[in-house]
Amino acid sequence: MAVSNQPPDSRFSYVVLVARRARQLMAGGRPLIDNPKNNKYTRVAEEELQRGLLDYELHEAFDGTEDKDGKKKKS
């Protein structure tokens, strides 16, 4: 797992990151951009992500080969 500040390749991850950041802004978080192009929380969050101002970690995807304890399933 590496910390990144570039937009993820996955559309799902992109939407999740923007939504989380928008919720932070709605809860009173301060924008990382001085003059955003738009005042909507989701647009500000998206602009921050596009400019590389948000750091995040993407975890490995669950592939279903392990049980709930992390042990490999028998084939």
C-alpha cells in the first residue's frame, strides 16, 4: 500500500474519494484551494483531487481466496 496524491484509475475509487472529501467539507472542513471554480462541495473535492492535493491509500482488493480469518481457502 502506497500513499498517493494522483487521481485513482478506478472510477469507483475516484467517486468514493470525492464523496468522502465532500462530506469533510460539508462538516466544516476548509477547502485546500483558495479560489475554487465552483462552490459545490463535490466540485471542490473533485478539483482538489485533480490537482493532487489529497493524499489517500488504496487497499488491496479482496479476491475471495481467504476466509474471514485471513487463511487461504481449500480448493
